[in-house]
Amino acid sequence: MFKTGMTTGDFWRVVNPKMDVLKKRRRELAEKRKALYAEYRTAQQDMRELTAAKGNLDHLYRATEGRGHKAQER
């Protein structure tokens, strides 16, 4: 295409060197996002387990609380 033997891609790198920097930054951010999302999923799973455990404990507490009052009434 060009008399210098440059391809279109080479031409754009010469004209706009920031594009390579931006692509590199985008790749870095995508890798960071992927790692952080894995951490987020782990924290989310932990939260679900803790919420389920709290619900179970609340249910048991309410069930035993009612029994204590009935025993005192007798």
C-alpha cells in the first residue's frame, strides 16, 4: 500500500502511538477486573453461607424461645 513497505497497521502505530498504550492499559485493567471479580464471587459465597447460618440460628432461637415460655406457664 505504501511505498515505504509499511502496512496500514504500521501506519496507524506511527500516526497514533497512544493506541498501543491504550490497548496495553485495557489488557491490564481486564486482568485486574478478572482477579477482583473472582475475589468478589468468593466474598459473595461467604456472605450467602453466613446469611443462611444466621437464618437457621434465628429460626432455632425463635423455636426454643416459645418452648421456654410454655414451660414457665406450667
